[in-house]
Amino acid sequence: MATGNNLTWHPGAVARGDRPSRGATVWLTGLSGSGKSTVAVACETRLVAFERSAYILDGDNIRQGLNGDLGFSAADRAENVRRVGHLARLMADAGIVVFVPLISPYRADRDAVRVIHGAADLPFFEVFVDTPIDVCEQRDPKGLYAKARAGEITGFTGIDDPYEAPVQPELVLRPSDGTAEAMASAVLALLA
């Protein structure tokens, strides 16, 4: 990755306070099948219904384009989170509430995204979708746990690759918290 000292941030003419709404990033982390994307969809739908700009940067969607060149090694996962984190920061700066349902298994990578948001004085909320692995495996919406258990996929988070739970997330969601709509209400309360 090429970076250099000859780069200067070029500010736009529109100040953050002049935008119609204040942006933020809501980072939903948890195992595959935990419900991250389902909750993000419920949140985005509700905000847009109230005419507030919102967008989902879903992990699978991002890997089909911007991060299509990345695999699932620890280094590639870190780069995936770094790129998505910077994109989310730019979108939040534009006044969009960005929901990022991304496994993002390593704590240090998520913490780095928090730091870049803090440096830009942008709200960042980490939401841990704490669904037990046995529940995720029962759901297995993409059939990935079955493939990992059969040895067809290696380095799968929660099976043969670690997941580092957040230490101090702004919110923890568990299956006992109810429906995706109920969880979305808890998430959206962070933005109030």
C-alpha cells in the first residue's frame, strides 16, 4: 500500500454542520449467522422511512467489489476492516448513518476503526451481536458452518479461526433481546 508525505487532505466547501443530518457509523460485529445483517436492514429501513440518510456496508457486498481482491487470511481480514472503516468514516462525514455488519473478528482492527472516527470527531458505535455459535450453526443461512465442519472451508471464524469479542461495546444484542425490530430499536436509541 503506497502512502507518502506528499498527501494533503483536501477539504470541501460544505462544513459538517451545514449538512442536513449528522452521520455516524454503527459497527455490528459477531459470528456468521448471528443476525448482524438482519438488524442492520431493520435499522436502515426505519431511518430511511423517517427521511434520514442511511446505508449498509454489508461484508459480503463489499467483498464482491471494493474488497474483491481480498481473501480470508488474518492480513486480508485486517485490510478488509481497514478499507471498510475508512469508507464508513467518509460516508459518516457526509451525513449518512452507516451500518456495517461485518464479522471483523479481531479486536485491534475494530479498535483502529474507532480511532479513525474519533480523530475525525465522528460518532462510532460498536454493537456486539452476541449469538452463541450453536445458534449460529443452527441458522447457518449460507451453509458455511456445514462446509467448515466438513473441512471444505478452513480458517472459518468460530470454528478454526478465533473471534475476539469486544471488551466495551456500546451495545450488546443477544437472541433473548427479541425480534430484529426490537434489536433495531435498541441500536437506533444509540443515535438519539
